[in-house]
Amino acid sequence: MMNIISRSDWDQFYQSHPESHLLQSGQWGKLKSAFGWEAVRVIDGDTGAQILFRKLLIGSSIGYLPKGPIGKITESFLQVINQVCKAHNAVFLKIEPDVFEPDDFSSNGSLLNGDNVYRTATIQPQRTIVLSLAGDEKAWLDNMKQKTRYNIRVAERKNVVVRETHDPDIFYDMVMRTGERDGFGVHTRSYYEKAYQLFSETGQCTILTAFYADMPLAGIMVFANGSRSWYFYGASTEHERNRMPAYLLQLEGMRWAASKGCLTYDLWGVPDYPEDRLESDFLDRHDGLWGVYRFKRGFGGELRRSVDAVDIVYRPFLYKLYKMIKNRGAE
């Protein structure tokens, strides 16, 4: 009914499109299903989507299609996802394409027009820095800022050691300290545990931890699929920061991703401003993600921005009410 398929069939479809985003993987759907979402997977021809639904208190739901669909949007595919969303009493469906500017999503989503379709902000970070893993390690280092290369050498010289660890608890303890120190929102301990469990089982995730004298200083959780990899989560303590553990960690993350056959390493999230604004302001700004940009820019790479999300609205009144409540919550 409505082209809905099983998880196993979806995994087969997903694996036949090896360059697809991790957020469309069956494991990601299972992860979100453990935390209040329902994952529904549909295929129409060579186009497919994993849609996440979350129930609202009023008996409706919201739909979210992160970093998809896989394949081109056709009229018949659009009919399929509309049917699925209406069957789930969705107020709206947010489609977040896996497309970077200046690529034109309009050719893929030209059918997404009409009074019930709105261009909106994304949920996932819209601007990021993507590093190339092509060539050897010397090529990576040559692409980095001189200060970043220096800090990597500092970490090595000051006896920082990076190891793969299999205990999400150590990582979560550092995440909590980072969130409290820098004012970032964090997931629950069980969320990180589940994410690591699901993706490490398939060899698509690792936790790398930087130690000094067996004391954990910082950690990152890195994911891979096909030729793409992502640094989604990171954390650090206040200890021994002069040893620059975070810099060596990222190099080790790149090494791990390259060992998986990845050609790109996505640093996942910087302030959403044009490059000239980022470069002119990053030394003076310390709020929000500006400190993150200051760190990530040192690794070189290409500043990329994903295209806007699209909301397909099925229940206009409830959509306006939902947006109003969300906007009040953000104040």
C-alpha cells in the first residue's frame, strides 16, 4: 500500500545508491525510531525516501525527510509521499534535499510548486566545510592553515595519543561538560549509545578519544557511508588544552574515514554566513558557532551551503499554529 517497503528492502535500495547521505540510512531511521519518531520508507521507480514522523498532541504529526529523497522527484513519487503523509495525518512534510548550492534543486524539485509549498530553513546545519581526502596525508596537511598544522605537531610532541574507544560513556561525560561550558544542547546518554551501537555494527562509526597519560581530553564520533564521511559529534574537557588534542583528533578522524574508502570529510556545521563575512568577523565573534568556525576553517576544505528546505503543507491552519508556537519557543 502506497509503495511502503520493509526495512530490509530499504537497506537493499539504499546500498544500491552508495553516495546517499547517512541520514537516509536504515540505521538512522532505527535510531530516530528509538526516540519518538516513526520511520516510513517508500520507493517509486528509482526514487526512494525514508520519512520520519513525529506525533503531535492534537492527533496529527509532522513529517521530516532529511537529506533526501534518493533520486529525482517525479510526479508519481510526489503522489506517493503525499499519500503517506496524509495517512499519517501530517500537518506538513519538511524535505531537506541532499543538494549543495550552486547546484539547482529546482530541476529535481520543479514539481514542488503551489500555494501549499514553502521554502524554509533547514533543521540540519545549512553551511558546512567539506574536506577532500583525495591524495595522501601530505596533501591534506598542505591544504590546512599553518597554525593548524603547527597545533597537530604540538599535540604529537606533547604526547597526546588518539585511540579508538568502544565506551560511549566516556564520550558522553565529555559531551556533558562541553554542553555546560559552551552552552550547546546535547542528546541524552542513551542517544549516543544507540547511535554508536547501530553504526559501529556495520563498521560505519567510530569514537576516537585523545588521551594524555590515560586521561581522556577530547573525543569525536565520526560516521562513514560510501565515499562520504561526517564528523557529527565532538566533545572536550578543560584539562591539558595547551596540548591541542582536538587538532590531532580531527587528523585521526580523517585517517579513519580514508581507511573506509571515503573521499570527503564533512565537518558538519558552521555559522550560516557568506565566506567574506565569516572571514572578516571570526576573530571578533565568540558567540554561537563562531568559535567552531575558527577551529574548523584551519583544516582547509571547501565552504558549502545546502539548498533551502521545502515544507509541503497539508493542514494550513495547524501549520500556522505550529510555526507560531515554535517561533515563541525560540524567543
